[in-house]
Amino acid sequence: MKYARFTAGGRNLQGHLEGGRLIDAAGVAHDPEAVQFRLPVDPPKVIALALNFNDHAGELGLTQPKEPALFWKPNTTLLPHRGSVIYPRGAEFMHYEVELGVIIGRDARRVKAKDAMDYVGGYTIGNDLVVRDYVTNTFRPPMRGKGWDTFGPLGPYYVTADEIKDPHDLKLTAYVNGELRQEGSTRDMIFGIPELIEHISRFMTLQKDDVILTGTPKGISHVHPGDVMRLQVEGLGELVNDIVEEDEGAEPITGKESKEGEWDGR
């Protein structure tokens, strides 16, 4: 089942997708094009994975980590379907990353890989936006590059786990202004969902509605204010967000991170 949380007629509602309409708890049908989508869940935390596709590491000229390279996406980054992403003034290279988002269905701690899929509630689409100016050194969490407000769109749906036969064989695509920019498959992930849940839950509790972003394939490219990103994960629908420039009162960002293994004096 595909579920969505949305606002219609001034009311916050939840419904399931049926026949191209969102059916709320009262049985009322809503046009998905006429509602305001909210986040598919309110996650206690969002954990993202860097360099989980060899081809993406290669296009960046970075070394593939020997174990999952994790970082936080602050909850202030989160943005629903059709929300506007804010482009930081002064950014030289900002790009999208289409990702499969895994939604945890119940609390998980010290879970073994063989049991891990039992803890998956469902899936959604994630866009792990990045200011690449600040992400060149893989040995530091890329908070300044990936933690900007609005840099974590999720949605539009919470697709229950039973709807997806094999989450490790899903096509990933990203379009910008209708042009195909990125294409890959979750079958090329280096660390699969069971491994990730085992690894993470060994040292922290994964809570119900937590989201794990599982990485992106190659195909990143610069986006600008005025662009519209349309991200698709097979079976999950499509996540659409436009980009607007930061307000004039914001100081342009300055400085870049050093290359891997270098020190920039900070």
C-alpha cells in the first residue's frame, strides 16, 4: 500500500493511494495534484550513507570506504514532495542525489542481518542534496555540505514493505527540467539493507520511522535556481521539488574544504 500524509481544505490528513486518488480515513477521495503533501513520516532521525555505489565514488575521485560511511541529515533538512529547495547564495556546485529511503518499522537494536528485513516498515524516495564545495574530505562528516535547510526532500509516499518484491533491484532515475541526468539500480549498492541495519543497530537504536538513505549512483550534475528536479525509484512514485535562490539578506558562502588528506588550516 502507498500511504501519504497531506493537507486538504486546511486539514492534516492521511490516506492511501487507490485508482490515482488519495483516499482518507473517512473514505473521501482527493486529487493528489490538488493537495499539499507533507512528509511521509516524521522520522526521529535520518541516517545517510556516503559512497555506497562504486561508480559514484569513482566519478568524485574518492576512495570507497571499507565499512558503511554514515552521516546525519538534520531534521531541519527535511522537505516534502513539491516543497522548494533553497539554493545557498555563493554555492559553486550544488547537486541532487536520488536515493532509496528505508523506513524502519519498529525499534531495532543489535539486529543480525538475517533478521534485518523484518524491521523494515517500508520505503520512500530521498534526495540527498549537496553543496559539493564543502564535501571533498571523506574523513569528516559532510555536515556543512549536506545539512542545509531543505536539503533532504522525502516522499511522496510511504510504500509498505510488502509492496516491494526486491528493494535490492529497483531502478533509480533523476531528471532536471525533464532531462535525464542520473540513472542506476539498487542492485549496485555495496552495502545492502540487511548489512546496514546490522551495522547501525550494533551501536545505536534504530527507532520506528527512522529513515536510512542508502546512497546514490553516478550521474550528479549542477543544478540552479529555477530548476525542477524529478526523482524516481521504481515502485515508489516520483519526488518533485523546485529550486529557489536564498533570500538577498543571506551572506554568500565562502571557502571550500580541503582535498582528501590535506589540511586547510581550520
